[in-house]
Amino acid sequence: MSGNVMKKIISFCNGNHQTHCAEVILQFKYDLFEGRSMNKHNINRMNYQKLASIIVLIVSMFFYSVSSQANPVLKSVWTDEPLQVDGRGTDDAWDKAPVLTTHDLIADIDIQIQSLYSRKNIYMLVTFADATENRLHKLMHWNETKQRYTTGVEREDIFIFKWNMLPTVLDISLSSNIPYKADIWYWKASRTDHAGYADDKMQTYKSKKSKNTRLFISKNGKYFYLSRKGDKGKPAYIHRFYSSKSTETVDKYDYVKPEGSRADVRAKGFWQDGVWTIEFQRALNTGHFDDLQFNTASSYFFGVSRYEIAGRKENKQIEQPKFGAGEVNKLIELRFIQK
């Protein structure tokens, strides 16, 4: 039975567009590991799991060369020099890292990206134009009529790396036809930069609805549900609660040092003369289940966004109307250049 299924799927992949082939196979594999029953096929579950893993490997090899050629490549260069993650990007090591320019369609800006790696860490450097520096986020303003604080229009500047956590090239947008998991490095000018970190989170996009998920409709009209969860640990900010008036304007958060897997990504931003420079540092292997682990012999795919990726519509009532309306464009391939 397994051999016949294998032959049919390989035949299907040969006769169909490679992206369509990948969608079908990855949906098949994802369904298995989400725990869905395959009893209607009268095939042993364990055999299906083994078969799915083999097929995904074969399909990956089948269309890797074509798909990878279509993606821009960011080359990560070896360094044995210690780097200061201060948002300045002035360490000499950056001079040998090639610059890749990509375009954020939502923000309509170009973003320059560089990458370095060492024995233990990967480093990312990004720069992009921004006319104003926004380091305040959702200040609380006293409302005399309501006799309570209400959230203001302030929105911080942010930057996101969205890493594909599956072994094949996928569409990891909010309209993808394929389920996926993504590792999110979420730098926030107010809520995380104070501590020298980016928030570390995970996005799971799947066809099965669960608690605290948001509905999205894929390019081919299917229903998918997105969850956005922080990694295990404590974030760099905690909500404050006010029972009475203190001053006219107060902070919405207490600012603290993150802990656990939530503190895996060091990051610092510096704004000057209309340009943000942000440096990131993370261990190649964090040992945490909720992170993408890097092997310098492999390639990895990611997207970037100048705005939070939450699927919200543009809101002209807030300081940055596109906050929450961010999206990734074409995926970028990260390749480690061997020393």
C-alpha cells in the first residue's frame, strides 16, 4: 500500500506545479502530526507518518533548486570578532557582510539586511528609513468623563523577522494555502528595546480552529486560523493597572528584563537622521522547542516586516495607521558562508 501511495504522489508532483505539489504533501504531513485520524484510508497511522516524512524529503529535493533560485539570498559571513549589540552597527566585522536590499510592500520602504555568525551566535543588522522616532506605546490618558484611563494613539516603531520553521520553502504570509509555524523575532522600540532584547514569539497558522486564534482566508479560499504566542518565559513588559488617577498621562506597562525562552533574542535599535539601525543576536541553537535551531550547513527562509504582523486593517485613528497591518513579502534565503 505504501509503495502505491508513494508512486501516486511522485506522479502527481511530476504532473503538477511544484508549489501545488508542496501544498498537498505538506497539508498531508501537517494533518498527521496534528493528530487527525486517517482511519478512513484503512492504513496504519505509523506507516503514514513514516511515509509522509519520506515524501516531504523527496519533494523538498524535487523542487528545491527551482524555488530557491526564485528567492533573494542573504549571505551570513563568519566572524570570530566579538560584536557589541548596541544598534550602531559600527563593528568592523560588518564591513565584510554583504548587504541585501528588500522592499516592504506595506510600509513601501527599502530595508537593508546583513548577517554574521560565529561559533555560537547568529547576528542580523537592519537599516531602514523612518522620518520620526517613535518610542512611546499606548500611553494611558486620564478621561475625566469616564473617570478612568483610556489607551492613547501612540504606537512604537517595530521590526520583525519571521522565520519559516518547516524544512521546505513555504508561503508564510497571512493568506498562505499551506499551514506553517514561524519563529518571530519582534523588536519593539518601547516594550523591548529598553532591556536590549527583541520579543521571541511563535506564529502557528493551521486549518483547525482553537482558542485565541484569528480567522484568515487563504489565496485559494480556505479557512485558516492564526495563533500568536510568546515563547515560554516572561516578556520585557508587564501591564499596569490603575484604580485611580495619578497623573494626566501614565505608562501602560512596567518595564522589566525578559526571562526564559522569551529572552533568546538580544536586540538594540538606534535612530538618527531619519534612519533606524537595529542589531539582533541569537544563539544558533537555543535548546528551546519553540525556536528555530540553526545548522550552519543548511539554509533557512524568512521574511521581514516594518509593522506588526497581526492581520489588522489600517487604522487612521492611531499614530501609525499601519501598525498591526504588516505582512511578509517574498521569502529570503539565509545561507551560511563557510569560513
